[in-house]
Amino acid sequence: MKYLIVGLGNIGEEYRNTRHNIGFNVLDALAKASNLVFTDGRYGATATMSLKGRQLILLKPSTYMNLSGNAVRYWMQKENVPLGTQAYARLRFGIGNDFPRGGQIDFVLGHFTEEDMKTMDEHVELACEIIKSFCLAGINITMNQYNKK
């Protein structure tokens, strides 16, 4: 079984470690835990990991977030990852919503607070566990196990 795991974010130094790039951070943590290194390729950086007989292709698109569909399509075709439908699983990492009216863009493109950073490793690790659970146990079991928290 093969899975394409896409972490969303924007390319460029100005977006590094912003709330907008939490998807990149999660994949970086997942790769680091398995001693993997990302390789730059067409439409993104990839790393491949094995998980109990399953192949996970980790993708950090090199397109801006609103164009990430191009990278996803390319890598799905290149790696022969079946989809068949637009209904695919999404893991959403909440970044909060403590911003003034009209301040959403600055908030999303801003950096996490010191308070946020105190628990960031724990939350990123949980996101990695959820990704693994999804690949091993499927969406229903994973949702039932983790959505209770």
C-alpha cells in the first residue's frame, strides 16, 4: 500500500516557521524521527519511509499553498498512488484564531507565540502519530481514536 502524505506550506525563507507552514514542520518531524532526508524534485521535496509494509511518500510542495494541487497531481501520477475521488483524508492542525477582525492574513503568516511553542513538540508528535495511524488502521479507526481528545 502506498500513501502520499502532503504537508502544506509556502516556500521561501519569509514563511519558515510561520503558522502557515505547520504542514512542512509536521513532515520534517516525521522524517527526522525516521532519519530521513528530503530530496528536492519537481514540484517539491520528498522523502520516502516504510511503515509496516506500507510506503509513505512525504511531500513538501515547492509551489505556493494555493497551487499545491499541481504538486499533488504530479506526485500521485509519478508514484502511482491511487485516489479515484476528490474525497481524500485531511489532517488539520489548528493554529488558533486569536486575531482581530481583518487580521487573519497577518495571523496566519505570523510566528507562533512563546506560549504556543511550549507545547508545539507535543502537538507535532501527535500529528505524526495520527498520520501513522491513518496509514496503518484507516480513517475511521484513526478518527475514533484521536477525535475524542
